[in-house]
Amino acid sequence: MIRVLIAEDSASSRAYLKFIVDSAEDMEVVAVAENGEQAAELTSRLRPDVVAMDIHMPVLDGCSATRQIMASCPTPVVIVSSLVNGSASQETFRILEAGAVAAVPKPSGPKSKAAVEDRDKLLRTLRQVAGLDVCAPPQPSATQTVESSDKKATCRYKLVVVGASTGGPVALQNMLRQIPASFPLPILVVQHISPGFVPGMVQWLQNGCALSLCVAENGQSIKPGVVYFAPDDVHMGVTSAGRIVLKEGPMMHSVRPAVSYLFQSAARAYGGDVVGVLMTGMGRDGAAELLTLQQQGAVTLLQDKESCVVYGMPGEAEQLGAGNYKLCPERIGQQLIHLCCR
């Protein structure tokens, strides 16, 4: 039985979240907190498998409560947030930076057309992260600096492709902060995340990142030093002419966009002239396709087990022998510089 602690200051939202969790045969609500201080105290005392955390709460907000939980009794925290769009979404990502492992939109009311979908998304996320061995996030390392040179860097690679899922936003932040604006390749990223969060994630990641970041558009020409993120609910690929292709199609590994689709597309378009990166996340999305890239001559990087929130996707790739390097996110960023800026 998965033991869930709910932290929510709204009485109606508390009741509805409790109703949703109690509806699952494999879950039970062990406690309900009305503010962040209660959430931290109850988590320390009851040791739930997962905490469903609101952002705006009295006494301690969700960010402060998450930091306290991660410092005293590390427990998987899922942010349940109505702050999806615009600048408000930055608060969600600040809590992920503080140690939360996932974020889902706050479920709409029981009479909403999206009620079943919202319920299933919340329960699925709680199941995925419950009981994970989490720890307080490390202090960010200093950004890697690269000496400028009048000599133009030569690089045989033409493209970097990256896939990530649970724990990915913070891992991507730590990787991208290492890379200078002069990086000579475009970077395409598929990050599994709840619908609506991609624009806010891109805005949050842009802070402290020298590269230019954007949500990809169909037909867009890819440029060096720009990071393109797959938008909601479409697969992202690339042509040999260097244009992004966004396509609705069947889900792969029960997700869309899929890392597998991006890696397949990159292999067809560029063969071995690719650097493939597979980071923290559940499941096996992208693992077999990373091996295909490697077999075609691409260089492949895996996030190491020690730094992953979930060693699923990179772990599957490791079992296949698909990784040339296993590194923490900061070292991945530095290795990209070493491979592509010399």
C-alpha cells in the first residue's frame, strides 16, 4: 500500500485530493497538512512514501517545506500545482530545484470533462515516484567557462539530441548551464512533463543559461547554440536539411513526445554525426534508439546512476551497452564542450 501525505491549504482541494487518492486500491492517505510547516513535521514523523504538495500555503510555502523535508527526511515530493502558464509557473520549477521530483497540474473538479484524465495523471505520478530513494539536491557547481579563441572550432558532429523524464528539468538545468553561447551545434530536447508546463520550464531554464532556449515549431530551421524543446503532445524529429518536424502520431512507450522518436529521426537524418544524451527518467524510452545511434557511429552519453532521480531510461541503455560515457549532468555539459568545441 502506497502511503500518501497531502499538503494543501484549501479545504475543498484537500478534500478532493483525498477523495482521489482514497479511490485507488493501492493507496492510502496517512495524513493531511494544512500548511507547509505541518507537511514537514508530519513527513518527518510518519515517513510517507510520497508527499503531494501545494505551492502557496501559510506558515511555510511549498518551496520552503520541500527544502525542509529534503534536509531532514528525504521523501519524494510531487508538486500539485495550478500554476502552469506564464511567470507563475516559475514557482513550480523553483520547487523542483529545491528537491521535488515531479509536478502535475492540480486536478480540475469532479464535474470537469478532464476529471478522469487529471485523476489518472495524479495517481500515475504518485505511483511512479513513491518510495524513490531521493536526497537533498547538491549545491550547483560553478558554470564551466571556455576560453575564447580566434581559431574556429572544428567539430565532426552536426546535432545533439537529449531525452529526459522524471528529474529531468533540474538535470537539464545543471547540464545546460555548463555550455557557452558559442556552442557550435543545435540541441534538440524531449522532456516528459505534464501538459502545459513546457513553456514555463523553458523560461525557467533560460535563467543562468548562455544558450538560447525555445519551444520548437514545425518547419523551424535549427541553428548552432540554440536548444529546441519538443512541445506538448507531438513527436519531434529533424530532417537532413536541418528543419524540425512536429508530428502527431501513435504514442511510443505510452508517451508523446517520445525520446525514441527523436533519436530515430536523428539517426535517419544524420547517422553517426550526432551526440546522443539520455538522462534521468522512468521506463525505457530512447534506450534502444540510443544504441542504434551508437552503432551508426554517434557518441552517446548517459546520466550516471548516482545523480539520477530515476535510473530507468539510462539504466536500460546501460544494459544494452549503449553509453560511451556515464556522467553527472554537469560533466555531461562539459563533455559536450570537449567533444564539439575543439
